Amino acid sequence: MATSEEKKELIEELKGPHYYRITVSGYGGEASYMSVSKEAHDFWKPICQEHGDSELIHYIINAEDQTASEVNSDTEYEEIDAKDIPDNAKFMHDVTDPESVGYNWYEPASEYEHVWGVASDNAYITIEKVDSDEYSAKFLEDVVDHKDLNEFINELDEEVDYEIEHAEGLENGLSTPAKGDYVCQMYSAEKGTFFDSVITTPGLIDLQKLKFVIDESLNGEDTLWSIEYDGEEISNDGGDTNGKGYYADIWQWQW
């Protein structure tokens, strides 16, 4: 039986506030999904099929530094002659304004969906108790030490015999084009920390109060969108990732 002194120590331990840093790291990326014309699709699709996506990537990432006419004088294309790129294929530009440069790849004019996050099957969660809610808070102890995110969620579900589900999809899903529309995806693959936040709890953290919003992105990748604790969304203070490469694709939406 616990002594009165031990009980007092336990009460002091449970009294808050308590602070916990939650980080999620791994592989994921940033993607821009934009509508393009049939003409743009018909120009770039055969090039991607024959030569891969490098020429399409080159056009997209350099658009913000070039006017529409300057695209045709670009000498850095390796598989095509820039002079052959027609105006109706320059979907990153407003060709009616010859003086303006194109849009940057992550904010194109025709974007209908934007994704940034870690892929849930390549994600690891760490939860540390810290001594304050400051960015420079001192580490106190590990609560969850770099555990596979999907395994962690499954363990939480098993603890309550799946009576509580700790992962759910987006409430309204993603914006998608209509069947038959033409789509371009520009994707920056990244590695590092995608979620970093410190939460304050009145008592010791209850892991069963965590919930993860995970939904399939338009490229088929299950992405972590947000994390909740006790019914409230946790503010993500930002990630620290390194780019691992660009990927692009263009296709006709079939669904």
C-alpha cells in the first residue's frame, strides 16, 4: 500500500501543466495539382512517355524566371527543341501578357489541390516530455521513441479493442477534377520532420486521446494531414525537410 508521502508525490506528478513535444518525421513531399488544357496534355504527354519527366519538370520549375517567349529560347532542354513548345502548352504562363513571367510551381494559377505532408507508411512518431511550451524547451523523458506511425496507431486501437479509432480521413476529402479533365502533378519529394508541436496537458498525457487525420492523396499516397489531442487539432509549428528530387506527370483523369 502506498504511504501518504508516496500518494502526495503521485498527486504532485499528476498536477499540471505538463508539456509534450510531438514530432513526426520520415518521407513525404509537397505536390501541386493543376488543371491543364487538352493541347498542353497532348504536347507534354508523348514527351514524358518517350523521355521521362525531366523536360516537363524543367519547364515547370523555370517558369517563374521566364516570360512565355523566353521559354522558346531556353537552351537547357535536352530532348526537345524549345522553339517547338507552342503557346497552348505553356500552362505555367499567361501567354496573353508577354511581359510577365510564369507562376512558381507551388502556386500555379490553375491549381485545384495542394498537398504537403509525410506519407503515413514512411512516418515515425516521437513524443517527448519537456519542461515548457517554448521551442527551446528542455528534454525530460521519452514517451514514444521514434515508432512507426501506422504501428503506433494500431497499438492504440488494440488497447481499446478497436472501440475507438485513432485514424480518420479528411472530413470533406480532396478536390478532384471531373472525369475527362486534364491534370498535371508537380511533386517535390522530401525527407525530414513534417510535424513539430508542443502541447500542454492538465495531467499526464493520455495517448488514447490522440487522433490522426490520414487520407489518400491524388497520387495514391496516404498522407498525414493533421493530429488532434482530446478533440482539438494540434497546431503544426512547421517542419524541417530536405528536398530529394522533383517528379512530374500529366494525364487525363479517368475517375
